[in-house]
Amino acid sequence: MLNNIRVQEFRILAIIEGVSYLSFGITMPLKYYYELGQPNYVVGMIHGIVFMLYCLYLLALTLKKKWSWPKGILFFTASLIPFGTFYIDSKYLKNKV
């Protein structure tokens, strides 16, 4: 599976990861202000799975495409910052597809 990864798939995954990360902006107030924990739990589980897939795809593409390690670290760091994966998509990935 990891041998057939394309940049287009990683690009889609990066956008999904960014949306799932930003979804916490909706679910955290629901959890702490309205005491509704279930939406945050569901978004957290989805985000956790998508984040792990993002990291796995990033590692595979860094090794397969021979992306430089600094670029791989930049892509990983972007996943930890709100809107970071959207920046990576527009600056680096959109031109590679």
C-alpha cells in the first residue's frame, strides 16, 4: 500500500487533516461550555486517525520521493499549527499534482 502513494492522495489527506484539526474549534466550546463531550470525542477520534495517516504518508513520501528531511519536518510541523496544512497545500503540494 505505501509503495503506491501519490502526492495527490497526500494532498487530499492534508486538507482532511486540517479540517479535522479546525473542527476542534467547534467541539471544544461544546464540551466545556455546554458540557457536550460526545462531539469532541468523535472529532478527536477522527482527527487522531487522520493525523496518524498523515504522518505515515509523509514518512513514506519523504522516503519514496526523496523529499529532503527539512521539507518533511516542515510538513510535519505544519500539521501541528492551525491552517498549517492548508499553507503546505497551497505553497508546495498544489504545484506537484
